Amino acid sequence: MTVQSIVRSGRNAAALVLAAGLLASCRSHAPAADGPTEAATVAFPEASRASLKEGIYPDIADLRRFAPGMSKRQLYTLLGTPHFNEGMWGVREWDYLFNFRTAQGAEYFTCQFQVRFDSKGIAQGGYWKPASCAAVLDPPRPPSPPAPAPLPEQPLRLSADALFAFDSAVLSAEGQQAVQGVLAQVREASQVQSIQVVGYTDRIGSASYNKQLSQRRAEAVRQALVQGGVPAASISAEGRGAAEPLVQCGQGSRRALIACLAPNRRVQIAGVAHPR
């Protein structure tokens, strides 16, 4: 090989090295292959390069309408101009900088959203940075139903004198109103209740008569609850006569004794509230 050939070969090699270096320092804008882009391969631009560095607050309803298959014109109408100076034609991605309010109201967080297009300008997919931002598109959770109000732990004690006329098991008008108050509490409790209605009398009169009267009164209250919408199968009625007195009285006159024994003449309603 002559000296001139060696020199010429050296010059050609140097030119090739210089060209390779120039190509390596430039970012390629050649269109990528058609088809969807995997999220793991999506590269997002630096947020500081956004034309609107503070971002915008998008309409989440509009974001939910985005779907692969949309054209650039449709996406422009939906989300507006991309935020990193992207053009319309020959561009394979649009990037947005979005802000979203937190539950605290004034506070917000920022997300990047990128749409990838095929060579025909049809959206192939949308990607988030960070990926957790995709949760903003989740439908809002329905409000939790209020917890059922439990029935009182202590039995509700209704005065028999207020519920019934003397020596009667028919609910009076005042008694019907009292039962309506109980119904309101039952309706606020759980959907299913186990309710026990127990009738009591005072000790005046025979034990057998008092037992029957207390049973009929308990049944009257039970029936009123059933008519108010409480499932019949969940309510039991029992008469206990003069059992379990609340007060003890020893007055000599009948009128005074009857007045003293009034707390013993009662209908008690106890319930267990089951969770829904």
C-alpha cells in the first residue's frame, strides 16, 4: 500500500467517526412503529418544559371520555392544546400537565398525561406519570349509608295506663301515638330486629286474670308494630302478669295503692338490632 493510500484511508475513517458522533448527539424524531405503546416504554418530558408550567385543572368528566381510537381533532376538542409545544401533523405524542384538587380543597397535586398516536394520528393509549394518577378517573364512590341506629340497651317502658283504658287491652288514641314513637326508633335501627314485647300488671286482682290481661296488652302492642311495618316474625309478645314489679307499695287505701303501683303496670319493648 502506498503512502497516499494510507493517508486517504485515515481520512475516510476519521470522517466516519465524526459522522457517527454527530448522529449520536441528536434525538431522533422518526415515527415509531404503528401499534399500541406499552406503558413501561413511555418516556415523559420534563415538567419544567411545559408551555404552561403551572398546569391546568381539567374537567375530569372530559378526561373519562378519552379512549383509544380518537383522532387528534377529537382529542383537541376534548382536552385542548397539548402543553409541550407539540404540533398537529406528524407528531406521535401529546403531553399534558394537569392539576387535581385534594379532599382538602385548596391543596392539589400535579400529574402528567401522555397520549400516543399511530402514523395516521389515531390515539393508541393514554399514560400517566406517576401511574397512581390514573385513579383520578375512577368513578366516585357512592356515599356510605348511615350506620343503623341501635335500639336502646335498656327496654323501652311504656305506661299501661297511658296505652290502655282501665281494664282494657284496646290501645287508646294516646296509646297509638306512643307506639308510633317506638316505631320511629325501630325504623332507624337495622333492617332486621328481634323485638320482644312484654306486658305487666300490678298485683291487684287474681294472678290468672292479670296474666291474661298482660298477655292481651302485649299482643295489642305487637299488632300495632306489625301494622307499622315491622316483620311479624321478628316480634314476640308475652304477658307476665304481676311478675318483676318495679315498686313495692303498702298503702292502706285502694286509690293510693293503685296510684303507687302505676310503674308496675307497663309494657316493655326490648330489641336486638342486627347489622345489615
